[in-house]
Amino acid sequence: MSPGPELDHLLEATPQEAAAWFAETEAEALVAAVRATPDDHLLKLIGRDGIRSVAIEGILARLHEYAVQERLALLHGVVRFDLERRGTLLERHALAFDHGSLDLVAHVSADEHADVVLTTSVVRFVRIVSGERNAGLEFLGGTLDIDGDADLALALGGIFRVPGTDHVAVDPRELDPVEVARVLGTVKGDHLKKVMRSGFRHVVLDEIFRRLPDFVNERKARNADITVGFRLLGSPSGEIERYVVRIHDGVATVSAGDDGSERDATVTCEAHDFLRLATGHLNAVTGVLRGQLKVRGDRGKALQLSSVLDIPSA
């Protein structure tokens, strides 16, 4: 797929011409041109010195045009964007939110206050804000780092719409378990532990448990009657998250918390081990033998639960 002439002209544009183009081009046309341009060519167009800064500033400066105003009014704090290439910082800019207002702070220093810092590459940043990449998956996969107030980062995700679409630009909440399974295939353990110690933890767990009934194999589960509780450790608050999964007549239901009902077994594990279990990267038997999954009650029932779920494959 080749880029349109709107982006190709940036190859020869001066910084002043590029700044004017990013400021004046219709938003829908800008997003369409970005989406039509392959990564390597996009980097060639906006990655060179002199153009890169005005391109990033031009994109950030216009985000307020696409904000959902009632959500924007709830935000307060400074979000910094550190854009890198192979570990070398190229751009550092910030957005300051104050209950409805949004101001671009260009070329901030590392010493200036920021409530949360988002670190990624220039091209990946452009892909995220154009709605082509899911910020949550990028964070899980280690290609986007979130340091600081994760709740602010999550709130930021819900306020911008991609021009010309109904899609939220930076929303990390919509996680497809199949995509999560694919991403986790290459994630290092230390990074996954970091993610599951952040404010993103509850988003991942709630979404995985919410979608779990979608992956029940009705044939295998037709005669099953299983109730298994999960106790997930490692929360930054020190609290233990609890979920209960029930399989009856081929249908699964999930409830959060401890309702005091009887269950066949209870599985206790670290949240990052549960995430690997739920996405097919940790075998249930292996997890038990290694002590990663501690089972109280009927161990056979706990293993049966795993057998009636068609876990998303990476």
C-alpha cells in the first residue's frame, strides 16, 4: 500500500511547511494518510530531524479537537510522552490537563513534573493515536511503557476519538484474549510482573475473566459441574483479588469477590501466573507441580476446569 501525496510531500517540506500542513489539514484526511503509509515509509517521512518535532507537536496540539468534553472535564494532571528510537530519546513533550482544558507543553525536560510518563517509539505513538494499535496490548507487550499514575493513563485513553471513526484512540481497556495470548508469547517475565503491579492490573484481570465464558467448549463441558475459586496475589495494595468460575450444563459464569458459596477447589497464584495460565502459556499440571498454582480442595476438579476451556492460542 503506497502513501498518498499528502504525506509524500513531507519528504521535501521545510519545518515551517510541515508545521502548517499538520495544523491545517482536515483531521480525517490526516488519519487516512497515516493509515495508508507503511511503517518504514512513515518513519522516513516524519522521522527526520526538523520534521519529527513539528509532526509530533502538530498531532498533540490537535488532540483537544477530538476530545469527549465531559470526560476531558474529569482529568487533572500532566502526561509526558518520551519518544525513542532503539533506546535513544528523540522527543519529549507533555499534555497538561486541568478539568476541561488541555495545553501542549513542547520539549519539556526530564526534571519537570509529570504525573505519568508514556514511553514508546515515534511510529508506534502515531499508530496508537490514529487508532491502529491498542495501547493496552502495547503496554502488555513491552513496546509501550507506563510509569507513574496508571489511573491517569487509563483515563487519558477514554477521552480521544479517532477522527472519522467511533474508535477511541488510546483506549487500553479493550483487550481481546486471543490478542493478549499472542502478545504474551514474547513478553519477558519481569515485564509482565511490572504490568501486573501497575494500575493496569485490574483492567487486564477484569477483561480476561469477563471474556472467559466465551471460550468454554460446550461439548467438553456438557456434563461438567465445577466451581473453582481463584485467589490472585501480588496486588500493589496487598489485597487478594477473588473470582469464582462456575461451569454447569456447558455454560460458564464468573463472579468477582467471595460470595461465600461452596466450591470444589480454590486456586491461589500470582496474577502474572494466572494470566499465563488463562492464555495458554502455562500448563495447569506444570503450574501445580512447580508450585506456581496452589490448589486447595479437589485438585481433579481444578484441572478439569482447564480442560473444558479452549484457551486462546498464541
